[in-house]
Amino acid sequence: MIDIFLLEAILNGILLGGVLALLALGLNIVFGVIDVVWICYAELIMFGMYGNYVLHKDLGWPLLLAFAVCVVVVAVLGVLLHWLVIRPVLGGAPINQLLVTGGVLTFMQALATLVFGIEFRNLGISMPSLELGEIFLSQSRIWACGVSLVAVALLWLFLKKTYLGTAIRAISQDREIMPLMGVKPGRIYLITSAIGGGLAGLAACLLVLQYDVHPAIGLTFGPITFMVCVMGGLGNLLGGFLAAFIFAQFIQVGGFYFELEWGYVFAFCFFIAMMFWRPQGLLGKRA
Amino acid sequence: MLSVDGLTKRFGGFTAVNQVSFEVGEGEILGLIGPNGSGKSTTFNLIAGTLTPTAGSVRFQGREIGGLKPNLVCRAGIARTFQIPRPFTRLKLLENVALAAYYGAGERIGRSEAWSRAEDALALVQLPVDGETTIDGLGAAGLKKLELARALATRPRVLLADESLGGLDESEMDQAADMLEHIRRQRGITIVWVEHIMGVLMRVVDRCVVLDHGEVIAEGLPQVVASDRKVVEVYLGGDAGEVQAQVAARARSETGAGGTS
């Protein structure tokens, strides 16, 4: 019979995978369509987490209202990021695009430190654990995974079933030809940035239930999100989705056999090995 | 319908298109021909908005469109195809065409309207598909048809067809030429056809403009252009005999049919 604690670790891995999948999705869709990596993606999430903190804890707004507002605000932030920072360097060298979003990362970290200081803050909400026989699962993780999967499914339907979604998929393949069919690429980019920002905002709402927010919180989520995206094949939405669950299993099951930190070590070693074996990612095409 | 006047494009010190002027009448099929590198495709890109002219004007239905962004040129009613077909391979075949129909129309249309326009365009180019057909199974001729259907789905008044016959065998070339003629007859669409294979083009075009080194060196009816000394010299070379034969064959068949042209 399978060890009950191993089962718990696997279930936790699935729950973590759902959240990582959501994190990867926003970054991936932006890269896939606009061909720019938002290095500051995790800082958008941080911004959303602080937003939730201010609205719910300081101003006393109902939690769900604070969530909804944060998703919208971070979506707008994504649009601003594209409009003010990415658009002027869109035709430039890729390294410049990395540098400007890297600059935004530093800017946002410094801004958060100035405004909120370096202390850790949380909403002070603790949800009871869910008990399944002898297995304990964190309720906030279950919520996070559930909401993530619903968001992933909705986005998938949007991309598959609507003309706007079809245009987004099309422009990710050949951006030069779309204008010849009457599509204005700049508009598609702004919409994509809003989606990417909105997903970061949603991730912020789910993460703020489990993690304290502080100015360097981006370092917790940023690197792992990039690794999930790269492992799946940067810009490949399905690849990122699969990679998220594989990565999460390494972290949780590895953490079960040794210690949680070792789980991360295994996951990163696996990532490095993968880069030798399939540098283009799980489902990516070799450039 | 479409009038190009003094169109010029320089890339640094190189003049790709120099003072090119021509008119395209409504419902006409105009052949834009010339050897490789003569500036045909550049002229095309200038009209379609992919490139911005250095000087000169492009007027469409009396309105200046030179320098407009490609998406606006498309919505104004000018569609183009590419020499090498560029379908969206990750999209279903019908999605490719429906997307063009939806965004390319100059007006706001509904989902189902775009869908039926797409099916309509595919029927016009005689490419039977259902919603699940993918791009993978299409051969060179099928891809050319898809490219045409995608342009036609935007309901253009003018179709810019770029070297539609590259990569096709002889019978496919004949079919493709007949196809453009068919499209013009069915829809009254004005067509500008860029081509360097001159023979088959001569069968269906009403008039030709011949470019060489970015300049117009001859213009007029196919039979006149084909026997123009300058054209024969710079362009046709050894093919002159064959092209003149095509023109002669056309003249004979038209006389036989009562000279309807």
C-alpha cells in the first residue's frame, strides 16, 4: 500500500502545480504573442498582493471586492507596462527589452520598500485544513488550484472560440501578416498585456492567502515561473501547463523524502538536466 | 479605380522603385511583370502599406492611400496574397479564412457572417473544407488557393496577387490563371497580378505594365508588350517565342469566339 504521507505529498504537488500553471500562463501568453519577456512579472504579482493588503486590511473592503479590484488594477498595470515601457523598444534588440523590464523590476521593488518598508505583511486569514481520512490539505491551496484551473480553462476557451482569441493565436505565429487582414497589432498587444496583467493579479489574490507579502516576494515566484515557462517551451501554453505539474511534483515529493528545501534543489537540477536534453522545452520547437 | 503616380522607394542609396506610374481600371486584370529584382514586389508592398513610399502617391477610388498602415489599406478594400503562402499553420483552415473575413472587412460584421463569408471565399477558389480541415494536407496548389481565399474573404475591391504561380506545374498554372479570370467574372474584382512567368499571364490579363530596374519600360495590351523590342531585350530573352505564341493563341481563340474582349 502506498504511504499515506507520500500520497499527501503528491496531492500537494498537484495543488501547487495548479498555481504554478496559472503563474506560467500569464508570462507565456505575453511572450508567445509579443515576443517580450516580462522579467518584472513576479513584481506585478507583488503589486497585486500589496493591493489586496491595502484594500482588505487597511481600508476594510470585503475580500472578494478587493480581489476583483486587484485583478483589474494589475491588468491595467500590464497595459501601462506595455504602453510605456515595451512599446518604445519593441523593434529593438532583445537584450534591451530584457533590460527595460529588468529596470521595472528594480523600480517596483524599491517603490514597495519605500512605501511599505521591509516587514512581512499578511491578510491574517487562516483557513482550516481539509481532512481527508488521515490526509491534511490546506484549504487555501485547494482554492488556489481550483481557481487557477478554471482561469486556465476559460482562457483556453477564449483563445479557441472567439475571433479575438483566434487573432491572438494567429499573431503569435506571424505578426507581419496580420495587418494585411485588417488587424492592428498594437491593439492585440494591449489586449494581451491586459490578459497577462490580469492573470498576475489573479495569482496575487490566490498567493496572498498563503504567503506574506514583502518587497522581495517576487524572488520567491519569479525564478520558478521562468523555469516552468522555459521547461514547457517559452511561449507554449500547453507546455507550460504540463511543466508546472511536473515541477510541482519534484518539489513536493522531493521535499517529502528529504526536506522541503531539497525538493527545490531536485526541481532545479531536473531543470538543468532538461536544458541539456531538450533546450527548446518539453513542447517547444527548436528554433 | 487604383492609380499609382510617380511612386518611388529608396533604400539608402538604392532606388528600388523609381517614378512608377500606372492606372488600373475597374474590373480590369492588370499584369505587373518584370524580371526578378525589377521592383514588382516593392511596388506591391508600397500599395499594400507594408512599405512607406519615399515619394509619389497611390490613390484608390479617389482617396490617397499611400503611406497608410496595412490594416487600414486592407479595410479600405485592397487585399493581397503572398508569393510564398503564409497561412497560420496552428489554426484550422477555415479559421484562417474566417479571421480574415472578420477583421478585414471594412465594416463590423457578426461571427456567423464572417463564417459564411469564409465559406463563400473558399467556394470561390474551389477549395472544399469543413471546420476541422487543417493546413497540413494542402499541397502547393492548395496553399495558393487558401492564400487567395484569405484575401477574398475580406471582400476587397482590388486584389493584389503576388506571383501566384510560383511552385506550380504547367496545368496548375493554367488553372490558377483561369481562377483569377473566374474571380473577376464572378465578383467584378479588379486584379493586379504580379508575375515573372509571363506566358500564362498573357492569356488572361487585359493590360501589362513591364518593370525593369524599378522603372516602367513598357505598358499596354499583351500583344503590344510582348513584341516590344525593349521588353524582348531585357526580359523575355529566349522565352520571347513562347510568349508570343501564347498571345497569338489567345488572339486566335478570341477571334474564334467572336472577339469578346
